[in-house]
Amino acid sequence: MDNHLNLEHELKQTHILIVDDEEDMRNLLTTYIKPVYSNFRSAASAAEALEEIKNHPPQLLISDLNMPEKGGAELSKELRAEGFEDLAIIILTSQGSYNDAHHLLQDSQISDFLSKPITKASLLFSIAKALKEQWLIQQHKQHEKHLSQEVDAKTAKLKKALQREESLRQELVKAEKISSLGQMVAGVAHDMATPIGNAFTLSSHLNNTVSKITSDLANNNLTKANLSQFLGSVTKSSQVMIDSLGKASELIRNFKKLAKKQQDEDNKTFNLLDLFNSTFDSFRMNETHIDLKIDCPTDLEINSCPTTINNCLRSLIQNSLLHGFEGHDKGSITLNVERDQESILIKYEDDGKGISQKNLKHLFDPFYTTKINQGGNGLGLSITYIQVSEILKGSIQCESTEGQGTSFRIILPQNRSLSQ
């Protein structure tokens, strides 16, 4: 109730401008509105009205439609063009100008129009209606502005939160890289330590043995038995050193592959099924407990690097044998190959014990292995990932559920030369 009274009071204080070239009409309109609205002015022409509006902007304009030089229609359009969008406008028309005023109302140029002769009741009703509509429009605009400010504030808050999230993500990525680097260094150190340590120990032993045999020879204390024992020790120690250094050398070669972006192997056009059959046959002789199956079109030819593809497939099979089928008496590996426009989709699946989610996210990390000192060095799948992505210009993804096997999805270009 109080709000309604405040609104009525506010509307009655509205600044009204009356524009008409006839003084009698201006006086009549003044007589009608003066008892209700005390804040009003009048102008005898559109030019005078424009000057008044610029100096004392009203909330409501009452204008005659037909005036010399410039009428109410032209005045309304000019005011709208100059930015007086919130100004309520009532046009007074004669009987013959009804259609012109109606068009203005349809075009939202004016709030209302009245046909002469004007009655007090119709004028006051039209004023109250126009002012109420103007007030509602202003309230709506304020509400929209408030909503816009709220949206901007929430957008800014969300943007700030996203920036914090991105910053945190970058920090986590950085920390993950540092962690991976630490694991890689630790893996290199661990895997290199054993063969190099063995070689160092044996070389020290050989050095001491040679010093002793040299001393015995100089002092004429060298016997046939001592010489024979020396030669046997040298032969055995040398072989162990060769084996140890060979392991270290292989590890270094594999490590270099991790950073190698290019491959000297030339592109060749070959039958993919023939290559896969050859690879599987090399395992069928020794791994009789594993069922190896291939589903591949017989006429599928690809222009790529056969040796690299063979190495990748062998790495996946060896990974399944070492990890997936550990403790299993039997198992199966399936290779499904399909054409997909200009790409080749290769799906490799085993029904082994699967990979935990913890290990899955590190699957392609260098030197990450669950088989330390058990035949695994953590380089196989890392090298496979680089060979597929960098050399073969393809992609490789892994999906696995612990206890339900493992699946690798590889996509290769059918013509590698076009992807270089």
C-alpha cells in the first residue's frame, strides 16, 4: 500500500511539456492537468519544444500532430533519434489525422494518441497510462541492468575460478613432469647400476689377478696350475663383463629411441595381413599356451614402415606375456584391423589380468614398470608410443579394467608419406 502511494506521488511530480501552436489549446490542456500535475511547461512550436527538452528534459511530452514547420510526428521521430527513448509522448490529432497517429503508435514512436476534441477525463487517463507504462519500462530496464551486473559479476567470478583451476592444472602438470623425470632418472640409475656395477667389480678383480700373475712371473713363482687358473678366471670374468656391458648398451640404445624423432626406414607398400601373420608366427612357436588370432582384410595394403610396425606389435605381445598373462596357464590375443577412409584402425586385445587405474595413467611413461628385476625396464611401451606417434604419424590409446584384459587402439594413416 505504501509503495503504491509513493508511486502515485512520484508520478504526480512528473515534469510534463505541452506543445501546441494554438494558445487556446495550450491553456485548455493546462486547465485539465494543473489540478493533478503541478510540474509542467508549455511551448508554441517544435523548435521551442526541442530547446526546452534539451535544457529541462521532461518525462512526458503532449504534442499536437499538425503544427507549422514541424509537427508532432517529426518531433517524436527526431527525439527518438537523438536518444530520448524513455520519454513518454502523447499525440493530439484531428479526426483526419487518425491514421498518421496510429502508425506512430504501431512503430513505438509514441505512447498514446488522443483525437480532438479532448476531454479532461480522456487526457488524464492517457497521461496516467503513459506514465505508468514509462515507469514499468524503467523498472524493467533497471531489473535488466541489475541482472546484467549480476551476470557480469558471476562471469568474472567464474573466469577467475577457471584461471585458478588452469593455474592449478599447470602446476599439477609441472609436478607430474618433475615426478616422471625423477622416476625416469631413478629407472636409468637402477637399471644401469647392476650391469655396470658387475663390470666394474669384475674389472677390478681382473686387475688384481693380472697384478698377482705378473708378480709371480717376475719372481719365477708362476706355475702351470696358477696360469691355468688365471686363464679360466679371465675367460669367465670376461664373458660376464661382456654380458653386463651388453645389457647396459641395449638399455642405452632403447633410451636413445625415446628422444629419436625420425627413422631412417623408408616407406614401403606392403600387405598388412602378411606382416601380422609373420609377427604372430614367430611367437606361436614358443608361446603355445597363447591363442593368437588375426581378423584383417586379405587385400589391405599400406604405405608405411613395416619394421617399425612389426616392432610395435612385438612390444605389445611381449607386454601381454610379461604382465597380462602372469600366472595364467593360457590366454588369447586378438588383432582386429579395419579400414576407416584414409586411416587404418588396429585393435589389439588380450584377455589377461588387466591394468589398475593407478598404473594405467603411467603406462607410456619411460622407465615406469611393475617388474623391476623381473625382466621389465619400463621402456617397451614408451618406445612403442613414440614409434606410433612420431615415426608412423599415428596415435595409440589404451583401455583396461583390472581383471578384464587390456585393449590398445592404434590409428595409422594408410599412406604415411601423405602425413609427413
